Amino acid sequence: GKAVRAIEEAMRAQDAAAMIGPADLIKVEGIQLGALAVAELAEDIEFQARDCVEWHQSPAMLLEDVVQLRALFDQAVAAFDQETNPLQVRKPGERRGAALEVRS
């Protein structure tokens, strides 16, 4: 959550360089947790932010991706909680697993 928040704050500040580290972190952790859609979007944000820094451009074109990242991240966290929270109420015989691959 902190990394997503850091990307959002960097977006508000129009600071592409500040997006790179948190996006890389989300990419790596997303892959490790199986949240592939989150990891792919974070990778896109990371590479586009690098391009913005290299070409001295505003990261304004990343706004839609940053907004989508928050939504995908929240979905992945909810799916992860549903699968791992022992307090979560489940129906008898409910199939578990594969819930973390949230794709848009």
C-alpha cells in the first residue's frame, strides 16, 4: 500500500523519478504473490516513468495507469485476504485458490 501511495503522490507532484522505485517494488512483490496484472501494470508504469526521466517529460500520460494500479492493487489485496484470512466466512465445499490472478 505504501508503494502505491508513493506512486500516487509522485503523480500529483509530476515527479516521474519518484515513481520508478515504488513501481519496481510493486512489480517484484506482485510477481512473488501471483498478482500478475498488478505486476504487469507496475512494470509499465516503471518503464514509462524511466522514459519520462530520460526525455525530461512530464508523467501526465501515466495518470490513467496510476488510477488503474490502485484499483487492481485493492482487488488483489481483497482476493489475498479472502484466501488467507482465517476469519473469512466460507461456504462449505467452496473451492479455494487461483483468486489472486486479478486481470483487467
